[in-house]
Amino acid sequence: SQPADFQKLLQALSADGSGPVQGIVHLWGLDGGGDLLHQTAGLTAGVLHLVQALVQTASAPRLWLVTRGAQPVDGGDSRTISGLGSAPLWGLGKVIGLEVPALHCVCVDLAPGSAVADASEQIWGELGAGDGESQVAYRRGQRHVARLVRFDPAQHQPASPLPLPTQPFRMMLERYGVLDNLRPALFTPRPPGPNEVQIGVQATGLNFRDVLNALGMLKEYYAEHLGIREAADVGYGFECAGIITAIGPGVTGLAVGDAVIAAMTPGSLASSVTVRADYVVAKPPNLTFAEAATLPLAFLTAWYGLKELACLRPGDRVLIHAAAGGVGQAAVQVAQRAGAEVFATASPAKWDALRQMGVSHVMNSRTLDFADEVMALTGGAGVDVVLNSLNGDYIEKSLAVLAQGGRFVEIGKLGIWPQARFHAARPDAAYFPFDLGEAAEADPRLVAAMLGQIMGAISDGSLGPLPYGSFPVSEVVAAFRRLQQAKQIGKVVVTMPGATTPSGHSSPALRGDGAYLITGGLGGLGLVIANWLVEQGVRHLVLTGRNPQGTEAIAKLKQRGVTVQIVQADVAQADDVARLLQESQRLAPLRGIFHAAGVLDDGLLSQQSAARFATVFAPKVAGAWHLHQQSQGLPLDFFVCFSSMASLVGSAGQGNYAAANGFMDALAHHRHALGLPGLSINWGAWSSVGMAARSSAQQQNRLAGLGIQSLAPDQAMQIFARLLAEDVAQVGVLPVHWPTYLQQFAPGAIPGLLAELAPQTRPVVEPSMQAAQIDSALQTLPTAERSQALAHYLRKQAAQVLGLPAGQLDVEQPFNELGLDSLMTVELRNRLQNDLQVDVPLTHFLTGLSVNDLTHFVTETLEKKEANRKGVDPKWGDPKKEVDPKEGKPAGTHGSGQMTLMRTAQAFDPLVPMQTKGTRPPLFCIHPWAGMVYPYYELAQALGPDQPIYGFQALGIIADTTDQTVEAMSERYVARLLAVQPKGPYYLTGWSLGGLVAYEMARQLERLGKSVALVAILDMPPFTNQRSDDLLIYRFLLNYSLPYIWPHVYDYFKLVAHQDNGSGTDENRFGVDAPDIGKDGGKDNGRAAPLSLLKMGPSDYLSSLTRPLGMVKTISREIVSLTSRESTGRRIFHVLNKNMAAMLRYRAKPYGGRILFVRTPKALIPEGNDPTLGWGSVADCDIEWISGHHLSLLRAPYVQEVAAILKRRIDLSL
């Protein structure tokens, strides 16, 4: 689209009489797939043209740029980048904020893989956030905001590296269950016996079996088959590479000092191991010890399964599950070498790596959709061979895609099928479950023969070492966690002290025997990097650039004995990059890529064009992408992108440059998530080289006036050296005087991104409770504080297991939605068992248990133990404490009674008495979408003083949590209903969402054997199946409902303010004589229109709400505090968001009673010719028609019709 096209669109939208456009939500960033470079170009050009059109309009609508998986978020899988194509929008968005602040541009990143329908509530929430945040991301339902913080290397190092002894040691656990308890233990290496050798271990490859061992999940197998009954006797590590230190009798072909690879080496996660000589082969000299340690078990398993058992043939179709893991990667290579067609599953973040290996058919390993995809790709024929490592439903689905007479190779350890079950399901197929250790024990010569064949294939290049991530043994716990959480591609390797291999988590060494490529290497910046590398001992350089220059500097490098290879290549062209990487490896293995190519084409956004963006994108975006894609199979130690401060904080006049560098920033995080080296450095200005050095004196003075200084090259390279030693994906090196820089922003208007750099906004860090102190601490704490301390402890433990910062763990999110898999569940359960002696059933974690639920469970368990010890019945507590029956609290305590202070679910009462007097049976009205009962005020008045009426309000209106489903709401409300009215019949009604909840309450009451006399559903259709038009509902509500709902929200604020000023009693607080305000949709009466309110800050927001009441100065401290600090306004929108999700998820099920459907002529969602809009398919349904439309039926005059119908129906039931 061109700017003119957007201008026409904006004019057309304004011409319909509704006034200028108030806001624009850009959702094209959610589109994925297709060519990534075309996607980045199209998205950025589209946003550029949109902004150019917006600056031409008289109004300044707000702008939201929505992406999915384009940004990393601290903690676990939240760092995954799946939306690289839309990542440049974040750099561009920062520049929009600087150049066109009137648009209040906000970038919103949704979780990778999230469905648009599920994320719609989050988008909706951002439209009303109004908190000034311009960079927001959602992960696991939690809202995150971006902050620029000072880099602390300590945060990127292990919290406590294990101290290592100088004597021989092995890694061990004294008891199963908790990975953190792995530690080195002294031992005496066993001297080699006949046909054995002793190896000084340099590197050990970890396998999933090691994790299972540590968690105690194979202890029965070990006890029964291996005679190992104590955790301390289990050896970790089954393969290694190292140097022979001793030889036993009868060994030939090997000598002390040989560098070797060894397979089938239990206990090789140690400084020394003694093994059979049959399982030892010479290490190829071109491989490092870490690379060599990736080979034995992965290739032996894949070779034995596919070649020896399945007899894989050319043309066979083979499905390889978990193809990004160690065995999976080896299996892909073995299958390709055999001429088979590979179908692979892996998590989406790892698909690129598989495609780079030449795998065309890549599917998701985390869903069962692969089965349908395989059958579609094969025309229903299926695959000839399955290499399976998954369990549960994956086995049955994998059998479904196995062709007639196929071969099923099972390498899993848990939940595998016995032969009888397999052949009962597929008598035509061959089944090969195996354990490599058992196969080796049965035929040792087979393993030796396969090792020889594999090493031959390694030597001739038809097989190669696997990608890996390495950890020093002092960080062995982190290595186990990487494997446990399935974050790596290929193998995880642990290196020993003194090993010559570089480590991915300690500092990878620059190597004299490796080659290093510098793009942009012929310019001033590139030559600075080249000289520095040579000073560090590098002897092979490959330089590329657009124009040869620096001849004298290159000659000086050669005079120092350095091989300098100059390759003319355009990194924006994939073919050139392929040739460049090939030529880079002619003299030595390529060990590092430093991507410093780039060009500038500055100009304000109003002056920019798609062509100028393309010029800047070519070296930065296309170049980085091609280098990434085509180097994934190389054993790189470094992949460094020279990015810019522009993408980190924005830079006016550099929208294209900020966007391009934003792509490289995201790419570095993407590579980290794949287990590949990746670092993006957001450099500030350099003083004498680079692009900034070519700026004019005027430009440099302008920057200095903003507090932006420059770095001398030698200073920059000192910092560069330090960053290469850190395990971090992105760091900004910003020579900025922040007090001066922040002066450009108005008081109180410092961007949220920079808030941490302003002294007054520094966060307060609470001290954490250590796990070892929890038991004694709990015993000394008062009861009220014990639960809080326990919650803090449990949150920390759960976060450690999940790999998340504790502060980012949503305590209401179920564990099974947080990504807690079965192995993590075992560890968390073990932690609680060890520290608290509380046994939490594993099924609790997998069936919706959250951290809060876990806290309640553990608290109750500990209270029962304490009560049993004291002889007190925990159900009644201490009988000596008096309880005030009215308050339900110990006598002598006083609650405010104000709903604004009811902050927890325990204190929350959903039942709101609106009219308590009268002789007729009470009518219960369930809150609509907004969660409040105030829409029923006029209905209460219309029903008259003889009709008792009560409302159910949503939990989130008052408390800090919400009910997540319609079923959960209904269960809460039914329990409260039965408490106040134990016997029926019951009369229920609900408008909007309340209609669904009323229906579900009737269903639950029916199951309890209770009588329901009336279920009146006010103009709300059911959701009886998955609808494709869920988003249409959302769009309808978003576009049209806010002006109608706002008066109810306004009423809520007025009522709360009225109450908290002491103007009401408990009896009349919810009375029918509530002020009759807001019937005009929020357009008159001196109050701001809804969308204007949404643009205000908290203070103005509150003032706008209270100004018509004359209460700005007298409003109580509680209301000011609540609105200013915790944002009552945001609470309302939070409820709207959660209720929207619950509404869209609910599927009405059959009900045995009769319902009344009160509807308006224009259906909210048409349902063909069915006047019941679907209710007739789940229950016997009567229909009553009224005037008006969905959003006005509870306002005069239409509410009178509703009241007359309800009166008549109640009368008929009596």
C-alpha cells in the first residue's frame, strides 16, 4: 500500500459520520510464512506508508503495532523468536515514537504460536492500558514491559559455579530428584584391566538418559537389571572424548597420549574413566574434543536403529521424531546418506535448522497434527520407517502413518509399548524397541564394527559432527537443565578443566588454527576488528566488502604472518554468501563471523521511501539472514552482529537503520534459543571510525547536546573483548550521559524503556528466602505471615525448575500452561518433598494446579501436620479464639466493608444485594461482560419494590484474580447461592456473558438435584461449537460496545467514590435509588468520551471520572491510592479481557430444563433461520421478542419490556 491509499482509507472511515479515526491496530505483523526477506520489506514499507498518511490527517489517532514472537522475554521459552520477519517493526516503532509522538505508538508482541482469538483479549487490554508503556509483550497470559537496564555480567554467569577438586572426581547425586544437588565427588580411578584403557576425559556428551537417572525415573530398572540400588552409585555420562592415560594388557592399536573417542562409557562425566578398548577409536585430528564427544551414542543409536534394524533403503520414507535433538540430528544425516526421504518433527523454533540440513518436510513435535500432515504429503501412503522417541498419544498417531508392512524403531525409555500391544494394533508391521547398552552387551563386536563404519563416514565427509552447546563441568547443573528443557539443537557437551575445546558458556577462545570472517571488513571499522583479532592470536582472516580499500593496513597484517583472504561478495545475495563461506574455509575451519557491513540513508519518516529502506536493509537484514542460514552446520564459536543504539532506544531520522538493526538484535536471540552462538552489540558512536565518524561537526555537536558521546576504538575493543566472554545475546554499549539525555523528555514523560536509568525509578529488590531456611522459618512465623512466606518460597522453586525469573511467574497460571512437563514436575515434587516433607501428587500439577493452588495445598498439609502434633482439629482451628459471626473473622478485628479494599478471593463476596425487600421470590442477575451488576439498576427499578433482586459481580472487579472459565464462575456463584438460599426454586437471568453463566448455573443446579423455575437469557446466543466468527464478535464488541458499556463503568466509579466518602450504608449502598446517570453513551454531561479517557494518564483519568461529581479534592485516600497505584481502570479492563476469553471458550452443553430466550430483532450473531440462535439445540427454549438492540435493552425505554416479560414469567411459575 502507498501513502495515498492509506489517506483514502482514512478519509472513507471519517466520512461515515462517526468522526475521525481514534486508533489504528496494525495486525499484519501477525502474518507469518513465506519468504522472510519479502515479509520484512512489506511490513516495514506498509507501516512507513501508514505513518506518512497519518501525519497528513488533522487528528492524531493512536497506533498499535502488533507482532507475534518477534521479541525475547526473560525466562525460559519466552526467549524464543518465531516472528523474525516482524522484528524490524520494533526498531521502527521507537523511531515513530520520537518523530511522531502524537501517535503514541505502542508495540505489542504476542506469544509465539498464540492463536489470534486467544490473544484478542490482550490486544483489547492494550487499547485501554493508558499506562504510557510503548513496548509490551505477552507470555503465558502475563504482561511484560521492556526496560533498559545496566549490564551486570554476574547475572549471566552461574549463580554459584561448583568448586572442583584437584584430585580425580566424578559427578554424583547422594539422592535422586533435584538437579541442583549434582556435585563432584572424589574417587580412585580403576586401573585398566585386560583389553581396557583409561582415558583422561576432556569432554563428555550428555544424553537424555542422564537426566532421567538424576531424577530417579530409571531407578527401578537400574536396581533390577544393573544391581545399582543407591543414587550415589549411579554413573553419569555414557560417551566421551579425551586422551589415553593408561593401557591394560592385550590392547593393540592404541597408545598412551592418543586422542580418542569412546562409546558405552558409563561414568564418563568424570575426570577419568576406564573403558573397553573395543569401544575406543582415534579422534579425527580436525575435530575438537567437544565436537568429538557429540558423535558416539547419537550416531550409534541412529545407525543401529535405521541401518541394522530397519534396513533403511534408498527411496524409503522415514519419520524422525525430535529431529533437532542429538539422536535426531544424527538420524537425519544417516537417513540422507542412505538416500531416504526424511519427514521430521521438532519444536517450531528449530525448524530453520532442519531445513538448512535439507529436510523439506518439517512438522511440530508438540502437537499431534503431524499425522495428518504426513498423510497429506504422502498422498495417504504413509512412511516406511518411524524412528520414535516420544510417548503417549504420539505412539498411536505414529502407527497411523506407518505404511503397510512398515518398520517401527523405538528408542524411547518411558511409556514404550510391549511387543504384544504393538502387534495387536499393527500385526503387519515390524517393531524394534531397543536399548543400545543391552545390544552392546549382547554383541560387543557389533558396536565396534558400527563405530568403525561411522568414523569412516566422518572421515569421508558423508557424516559430520553434530551442533552442540558446551558447558564447563563447574556449570554441570546448567547443562542438565538445558537438556531437560529441550532447548538445544543437537548435543549438550560438558568439558573438563584444562580441556582445549571452547565452551559455549565460559569464554570461547579465539584460535590460531581457525579462520574468522569479517563482513564490511575492508572499511575502517572492519580493519579495527581485524587488527584486534590478530593481536589475540588469530592467524587466518577473511575480509569482504563492497569496495577494496585499506591496502596498507592489509599489507601490515600480512607482514605479521597473518593469512588475509579478500573475497568480493554482496552479503545481500544468497549465492554470494554461499561462495563466501566456502572460500572462508579453504585455509582453516571457520570459527567466527563478525557481521559489520552496513550503510546509512538517513531521513525523517515523512521523507523516507520503501526503496531507501531496501538500501539499508540489504546488508543488515538480508546479509545477517543469509549468513545465519548458511552457517548453521559450521562449528562456529562466534556469530557477532554489529548493531546500533538506534534499534535499542530509537534515533530520529534513522527509521530504516533502527528497523534493520532491530532485525539483527532479534536474530541473535533466535540463535541463542537454537543453542547457536549469537551476539548483537548495540554500539553507540565511535570517535574515528565507522558511520558516526563520518557525520558532520554539527551533527556531532547535536548528539553531544543530547548527552550522546563517542567511544575511542581502543576503548570499544576492550569492551568488545569482555562481551565475547559473556553468554548473552544482546548488549548495548552506549556512551551516554543519562541525566543529560533524559532531559529531552518532559517531567513524568520519560519512556518506560528508560525508567530504570532514572534514579527515582530504581526498583526495590526484596530479599529472597533460601530454601534451606524455609522449614525453620515457617515454624517461627505467625499464621498470617506463614502463607505469604510459603508462597514466596514455592514461587521461587517453581521458577527455578521452569527456568524463569521468579518475578515473571504468573502465580494464577496452571503449571501445565506454563510449560511444566513431566520431568520438571518430578523435580518440583522432589524439591517440596525434600525441603518440606510434603508429597504433592504428580497428577495435581498436570490438571490445572497453579502456584497459588499449590500454596493452599501445602499450607493445608502443613497445618494438618501441625494440628495432629498439637491434637487440634484443623477444620475448626483453635477453639479459644472467638469469632465474630457477622464478620466471619476473629472478634476484635474490623474490616472497612468497602469493596475497594477487598483484595483477595477469600474476602470476596460475589453476591450484591440490589433490592432486599419484597414478597416475590428473589431474582438473581448475573453480571455481563464488564463484570459489574450496575447494568441491572434500571431493571431493578422497573421490576418494582416488591421484587427482591440480587446481582452476581465478577471476582476480578474487587480481587486480584479472576475466574478463568464460565464453568468456574458458575461454580462459585452456585455455591454462594446455595449458602443464602439452600432450597429452590431458583430464578436466574443474565445479559451478555451473564446469559451464558446463568445457563451454566442452571445446569450445575440441575446436577445437584435443585429446582430451577426460570432461566432468562437476555439476547445472548450460545457457543455450541467452534465458530469461525469468534473474531467478528470481538470486532463488534471492540467497535461498538464501549460507548454503551462506559456509562456502567462510570456508574461504578461514582458509586465506589460515593461509598468510600461515607455517603452510604451497607443497606442502601446497592439500592435501587442509585443515581440515574450515563444514558447517553458517555457523550454529554460534561464527561470525556471513552476513547479520550483511554488516552489519559492515571491522574487525569481519575479527575475526568470524578469532576462531574465535585469530588476531585475530597475523594478518599483509598480511592486515590487504588486508582493511581493499582489502576482501578485497568482492573475493569482486566476483567473485560478475562471475561472475553471465558465467553469465547464456553461451549453450551445440553440442559434438561426449560429456558427463556429474550431477544432483539437484530441478532448479535446470526444463526441461519433458527430464531433461538442455537439455544434450541441444547435445551427446550421459549422465545420472547423485545424492541431495541443488544446494547440498549437494559436502558429505558426497552428495559420496561424486559421487566414486563420477567414479571409475567415469574407470576406463571408461582
